[in-house]
Amino acid sequence: MVLTLRVAIARISHETNTFSTVKTALDDYNPCYGEDIFQVYGGTRTEVGGFIDVLRAKDVGIVPTIAASATPSGPINRRDFEFMMETIVKGIHGTGKVDGVLLSLHGAMVAEGIPEAEGTLLQKVRQLVGSSIPVICTLDLHAMVSEIMTENVNAVFGFETNPHIDQYERGVEAAGMMVSTLTGTAHPVVALKKLPMMPPTINMRTTEGPMVQLFNEAREMESREEVINVSVFGGFPYADVERVGSSVVVVTDGDMELAKQLSTDLGGVLWSLRKEFLKDLVSVENAVDRAVRAAEGPIILADVADNPGGGAPGDGTVILRALLEKDVENVGLAAIKDPEAVERAIETGVRGTLRMKIGGKTDKLHGEPVEVCGQVRTITDGRFIHKAMRRGLTANVGRTAVLEVKGIEIILTEKSHAPNDPEIFRRNGIEPFDKTILVLKSRGHFRAAYEPFSKEVIEVDAPGLTSPNLTLFEYQRIPRPIWPLDDL
Ligand SMILES: [Zn+2]
């Protein structure tokens, strides 16, 4: 290995729900810069953790630029997006020549006035480094991949799991391919097959449903020597932009015809399975009834339509209200974003009684604020270390209070948070798996850590910005016709 090789690394990650009224700014990304990236991401089970491990093992110099990721929400303002792009550009420029660029991206990011956020970034990086320097990226399984993205990279590695527990492994693969490309042992080329389909994200898990067959076929294609990687992208339907939709991306070693052929073939399978992505949910009333009557817990009520992991505010009250109308006990709810309630709980103090309206304050789509009276149980700073997905990375959900109301322990947070890691409960004094009912504001990533311990998962049809019922959204910019909005 030549010791002088140097690769720039960056992460900019956001899944943008363009229907959200919550704008996203730079601070929401918890950005870290330069050498700090080693401190924050080194040793974590993330894409950047994978980049760092491989490049160090191969004695490749690392040029760290920026690593920034925000909880899904509305579009990021243009100025902050441009600042993040500039930070990468300056990072590459400032150190003189780099031999390659590795990017950890989501693929469903939208900035104000820039619907093609990742495409714009990749194009800019390509223009900067020229065509002879490899640019390789990782993408989320929910990426909305476009041609401008694939035309400006040498290879793409999409997550192969949902819940996404392979972030580190994909980072390792991408960095490994970077090294192979730099040493001339691989010459990756990329083909994209985009489909006129925009399924809801509710049935995109890789352990059941249509993704099982798709990823099996992808693995089979990858067993061919000339095939480097096959990614299946379900896409993200809560973005009113032209590049929505599912896709297949195939990377081969120098054989563009084969890449095109395989992406078309697997795209055909994806299209033929489209109806299997749809799923019936359980009404709020039936779901709560079923959970209350269950002989054994924990029963998980998944509030899939108010999933902060997809850009919803995480302050919906509809399921909470239904539970309060029943005689329940031993229920845990994570989490309701309500900074005002957190403030009041802190003023009230642990063991004090708090009466106020909580939740339903971001917009009119997630139920009215609900009047509660309960005891403050715990107060924390809302920081904890992930032990499930993104293991090792620190979460910060803002100051946090637990309010116990009629047998329901409600976690109140300052920031929106999808409780995919049970640490959110434990950090706040609750053992989630001892609960009879757990209400989780999450679409599906919670399953990795919770499903082995739960008796049943009920996906609840409450209202919200991540409802699988796409007819509730007023699309104006997506290409039509598109399935399932149009009968294709
Ligand atoms: Zn995803």
C-alpha cells in the first residue's frame, strides 16, 4: 500500500418530510468538524465508523470534513445546506489533493429550493475533484435515488437491512471498494433503474414482506464475480419532489451492460411485488382494546403515523387519549415532544403533581393537546448512548421528564425522538420490557430491539405526517402517474 493515499470523508444525513412544518437548521444536525469526527464516530457502528476502521487499517490518510445528521423533519434551509456543502469542499481543497471521497448520505434529503440535495452535493464534489478521483457513497434503504446522484459517483452501497442494523458494514464495504479502486484492483460502474412506484414505508422490513425476496435476489446477483453490489431502495414517500420512488442500483466491475441488465431485471421484480408493500393497520379503538385485553405483555402499540424517524413531530395525542379513557396500568409511552411540559415538570420537581395540557402542539394533524394530571417521576438531561442501532453513538433528546398519569408513564422530551432504542426508557428509570403496554412513536426501526421481547406488535391507524395512507397527502410536484396514487 502506498502510504500517501488520502481520502476525504463526510456525512450529511437527513430524511426530509416536506409536509412537516418544522424547519431544519444546522444546529439540528449536531455537526462535528475535522478531527472531532474521529472522537464522535470512531468505534461506533455507523457508516463513518466503518470508513475510519477500514482506511486506518489500510494506512490510508483520512481527511475528515463534516459529519452531521438530523432527526427527520422539514426541509433544511438553503443557507445551512450550502454551508455544509462548502465545508466539504473546503475540507477537500484545504488539504491539497485528495485521492478519493467517501460520503455517508441518506438519499432523501431536501433543502429549501434544492429538492435534489444529495444530487447537488455529489455533482459539486465531482466538479471539484474531477472524473479521475473516485467518489463513493452509502445510502439509506429509504433513499430516493436519482440519475444526478448515480452519474456522479463511482459506487453506491445501500443499507441491506431494515431496521438498519448494517450501517457499519456498509461503511466498511464502501471504504473497502474505495481502497480497491485506488489500488486499481476494481473499476466500479453504476446503473440505476427507477420505478414509477412510491410505496408507503410500512412494509419495507427486510425480515418479512416483499423485501425478503428482493434482497435474496440481490444477494444472488452479487454472488457473480463481476458484480460488486446490488442495492434495493424502497424510497421515501413523504417528500413532494420529482425524484420520489423506488429503485434498484447495481454496481459492477467495469461492465455497464451487465449493471443495466441486472438493475432492469431486479427492477421488474420490485414492480411486480409492489402491491405487497401495502398493509392494513388497526383502528385506534381496536388496537387499544386488543392491548388492554391481552393476557401477557408487553404489547407494542406502534404509532406509525407520528414517527419522528420519518419527519413527524412525535407529539400526537390520539393513542394516549384513547388509553386514558380506559382503565390501564403499567403502560410506558415514548415519547411526546413537548418542551413546555418538560419545563413545567422541571419547575414542579420530582414527585410533584403537574396538571397541564400536553402534546398536539406542533400542528393540527396529530390530535389536540390532552389535559393530564400526574406525578413527575424522573428528570434527566436526555443524553444516552445507543445500544441497538448506531451502537456507541450518543443520543440527545433534550431535557426529559417522566410524568405518570393514571398508570401510564409518559416520557416527555424537548426534541422529537423515535424511541427505537430501549435506552430511552432505561435512562429515564423505566424498564420497558416489564411493561404491559408500550406505546412507541416509530414506524418500524423499534423492531430490532423490542420485537424479541414483545408479545405482539400492533400497528395503529392514528393520524399523522407519516401515515401509510398516502391519499391523505396533497402532492403537487411528484411525477404522475405513480403507483399507488394512480392505478398502474
Ligand atoms: Zn431508512
